[in-house]
Amino acid sequence: MAGGTGTVGQVVVDRLLASGADVRILSRGRRRHRHSNVEHVCGDLRTGAGLDAALSGVDTIVQCAEHVHQLVAAAKRAGSPHLLYTSIVGIDRVPLGFYRRKLSDEQLIAASGLPWTVLRATQFHDLIAVLLRMLAKSPVLALPAGWSFQPVDVRDVGDRLAQLAVGEPLGRAPDFGGPQVRAMPDLARSYLAMTGKRRPILPVWLPGKVFRAYRAGGNLTPEHADGTITFEQYLTEQLTAGALPYGDALHDYLRLRRPKEQR
């Protein structure tokens, strides 16, 4: 399991352990996992160091992290286990640099000769919540005009990944989206109401291919509204817990957009 300590990865680990599977987590350093029956091994997805030992005897690799080139090479040497890769809905329709890299990773996996499955999911609830929290710091909540999202809960995605991990390789699995397609102002109004904030909402028309792709719904999969937990349910849980945390997805997105010398 690569990325087994991340937001989605932890859910997948929990579900696999509950099903009776043996789980091994890969990370660059030694970490203590909350489950005592999880094996933890060290390896570096960037350099490939330690990957041969980490993949020894593994039947399925669940990749919830970045960097697949070294992992694919090590998987071939390990006897071709099933490689399950988590991706994002719309990476072939929205021309973001990060999305292009994800698409390139998918293509590498598909051409590798390994048994493989790719699951594309829509944006997570925590990403949408953090974006709205950042935008709501201004006296006016300016939103890109015409955008909609289909936010999905990490628990729903983790459940699906765990099911795929113990099943046969599917290639491109059906996309996985949240239960509702929601216009961004609608999501913003829910966020403001539930957090007790008042902000006028200002739609802003933005030019360019990326903004046009979002306006066209390139990030959506309404025919696969398979998630069960709504944005409001997520917000209620977070507010009850006393926090709306920054999710791993936003952290990775912001890190990848910074110049390399600032990372």
C-alpha cells in the first residue's frame, strides 16, 4: 500500500484489515501505524530505493501516492502483481499540468504489461471545503462563473478502492463521483450558512482553456453518482468535531504548483 497513511489510504487500510487481508504500508521513513497488525516498510517512490524488498510477495499494490515510474518497474521485477491506481475524473478533459501528469501515469500503467486497475474519482469534500474557507476570508466571496463540482467523501472512495483491491483487474474501472452535482455558488451558500458566515457571492468570468473546461463540466461524472455522503453531511461532521482540516489533496495540489526551488 503506497500512501497508506494519507487521507484515502487510511480508509483503504481499515477496510482491507476488516476483510481479513494482510496489509503492508510503504513510506520513506519508519512510522507507527494505529493498527498493530500492519507491516510497515521503507522505500522511496522517487528513487526506487527499497521497492524490491517492499513488493516481495505482494499480490496487489494500491497506489494512493504520486510517482509511478519506479513502482511500475519494481512491480515487473516482483512477478507482476495487480496494480491499483487512484486518479481523478476529468484528467483527460481539463488541461491542468497536474492532471496531465496523472494522465501520463495512467498511460504508463496501461502500457506496462501489469494487471492493472485505475479508479478516477471526483474532488473530495475536504478540498472543496478548504477552497471555500480560503475564498471566504475576503469580504466578497468571488467564485469562477459557471463552475460545478461533484464532491465525494474519502470514505466512499476508500470503500470502492478496497473492493477493487481484492477483485480482479478491471483496467479503467467506472468513474466514481459524489452523490450530487452542485453549482459552486450552491456549495458556497451551504458552507457559509453552516459556518455562520455572511458574504456576498460574486461570479467572476475567467478566460482560458482550464476555466472553459470546468464550465463545460469536464471534472464531473453525473452518470456515476455513486457516493453516499453529501457535502452537508461532511460539513456537519467536521463542525461537530470542531475543525475543517486541510486535506491531503489540497496540500499536494499547492505543493505541485510551487516552483521546485520553493518545495
